[in-house]
Amino acid sequence: MTQMAQVNNQRSDQARNSPVIGPDYGSRWLADFHQAAAAAFDRIGYPDADDEQWRFINLSPIRKTTFHPAVEPGHVPPQELAKLSLADRGFYELVFVDGMFSPAHSHTGDLADKIELCRFKDAAGKDAQRISPYLGQELSALSNGFAALNSAGFADGLFLNVPAGVAVGRPIHILWLTTRHSRPVVVFPRLSVNACDHAQATVLQTFASLDSDQPVLTNAAVEVVSGRESQLELITVEREASHAFHVTNQAVRVHTGARLQTLTFNSGALLVRNNLHVQLAEPFAQATINGLTISSGHQHVDNHTTLDHARENCPSHELYKSLLAGNAGGVFRGKILVRPDAQKTDSKQTSKTMLLSDDAVMNSQPQLEIYANDVKCTHGSTTGPIDDEQLFYLRSRGVSAVKARSLLTYAFAGDVLNRVLNPVTREFLSELTSDCLHRMHIDAVGS
């Protein structure tokens, strides 16, 4: 193919997925926000194969599909919602169906008495002054084409403000559910969280879609501010259907003395890209960012992280683990950036992958970029199969092949799960991990 033909194809793909302009609900500032983001996408377009940050992921299935915004929320079968709901476990629960908030499916209890809950759909009303100062401040539409598309196209979303000194005792579950449609659909989940000084909260997002013959693109954006001496735990669970595509751009700013804990859990979609940027913006901020990927078949999961140490005395710890079976592919590209003012930085980054088949592939690229001279930074990466000696030990004591592999893979994932701070959330994630690994091993034996 000639260079001119490639350029023409890229333009055709971009035109096919030209920006969807979300409703402004009569709000001038929101209309301007959407239009500026659409203009940004027109300038930068989708990432291409020449972009070093995206060269290990094949975006052609997204480029070649004409996605349509969901006009209105679809039907949610009660049995399907029951599989995803965490309300019975004691979570506050806010449910979005095809990108729009659904009060009928939500269980908010007394949450509104503890924190501020503002919908972006109310941007023209009383909540405009609360939402507008935060929207787009941490995540620029110029970050990449997907960030621009989300900023141009979201129709609804949520702003959570945890007031100073408030500790939200129960975890908050935000479920983004995409229903079945007769044509390819794109949704634009949007979340903004502001934890004020000395606040404490656990926020868990689940991205899910119902099984369908039609592809779905979930293009999400998350912006977070963690105030001084706050404690914030952010969990992202991706459990989309097998024909789904998923992209999340997440940006977090952490202030003095704050403690940030994150986990990105991937288990479902055919093609996944997660971008996480954490800035330790003031002295003595700290962050622990974790990831767990369980994939098989022809799934591809691409995790890109940046730990940006902007000021001094900020410790950080990063652990990402992947379990890949079948023909699954994985990418981990983690960057620790230490700026000139970030003396006394103490940062550790680790990526570990267990390959459960000969055809699974992992690309791991840990990176250090250091501009200060009084720092302690380490990074490491390992990739390999299940340990044969451990497997033999279990088999020699009467443990079946499926059970032995399940025990070893769960133990591998356990390091990540044990870092989850909230015990109710940790229990749920442990059960979800067990279910994912059980299905993976049963499928492997059956094939």
C-alpha cells in the first residue's frame, strides 16, 4: 500500500468515527467544552502505528467500525443486573444504562446526605458551578484521540465531591452498563471525583456490557483530585462482553499527605486500553497503583501508567500482574517520572506475567525518567509459565491438574488482591478472580 493510500484510509476511518457532539442541556459552557474537544479530535485524530505509545495495539477494528451513540437507555434484564449489582454486599450503587443515569436501578441510600452527587446532565442548572471548575482540568482533550472523543460526546456523567473530614464508611459502586443494540454502539462514561482534605472513600467502577452480536465501544474518562491528608481508593473493573472494545483515560492529582490506592482489573473485552496518569503534586503525597489482568482467547489488554513525581518526599509503589491464556496478548508500559524538584523520591515498579499457553504474548516496558539526584527508584519485569516444580508438587499429592493450576494462578494474583484496602471490596474481587480463573482453566482443559 502506498503512503498516500494509507493517509486516505486513515482519513476515511477518522471520518467514519467523526466526533459525536453530546447534548449541552442549554448550558453555554458545556456546549463550548464539547465543541472544543471535537475540534481537538479533528486536529489529532486516532493514534496511529507511528505513535510509540500505541504501537503494540491494533486499533483497526475500532477505526473500521461505524459506532452510533445510544439514543436512549435500552432494556436491562433483571437477571443480568443481579449478576453485576453489589448493593446486597453493602455498597452504595449508582447505575448508568447506556451512558445515562438510571435512578430506578440505583441504590443510593443516605449517600446524598454524606457527599455531593452532581450529574453532568444538570450542568445548566444548580450544579453548573460545582461541575465546571473540575471538568477537563486533570484530563486534557489533547491527551489522545479517545480523550477528545469522550469530552466531545458524553451525554451524562457524575461528579462526586467528598467534603472535608468526611469518611464514607461504605464503598461506592458505579456501574456503567451497555445494553444490547441492533447496530454498533459507543458510550462515553464520564466521572469526576474530588476528595477534599482529610476525606476518606472507596470508589469502585464496573464497566460491563450485555452479550450481543454487535460490537460496543466503551470510551471512558475519569478525573480525580485527592486533597490533603485524604485517603482515596479507586477500583476499576472491566468485565465487558467478548465483542466489546474498551478504552479508559484516567488522571489523578494527589496533594500533601494524601494516600491514593488504585486497582485496574481486566477480564472481559476483546480489546482493552487503559491509560492511568497519577501526579504526586505536593510533598509527602503517596500512591500505590496496582493492576490485574486475566485474559484468554484472542483478547488484548494494554496497560499504560505514569507515576509523575512532581515534588519531594513522595513514595510510590506499582505492581501489575497478568495471567494470559490461549492467544491472548498483553502490554504493560509503566513510566516513573521524577522531576527536578522531586528529591527524596522512593519509587518501586514491578510487572509480572504468567503465560498459561505457548501462544500467549506479553510486551513489558518498565521505564525510569529521572531528573533529580537524591532518589531511590527500582523497576523490574518477569514473564514466564507456571512453575513446573510447584505444579508437580501439588499433582504428586493428589491435586487434579485443573485444581493445581487454579491454586497456583490464584496465589499469583493474590499479591495484588491483598493490597485492596476496603475489606468488602477485597472479598468481592477475590471471588471475581476465582470465577475468572475457574472459567479459564475449564476452557483450557476442554480445548
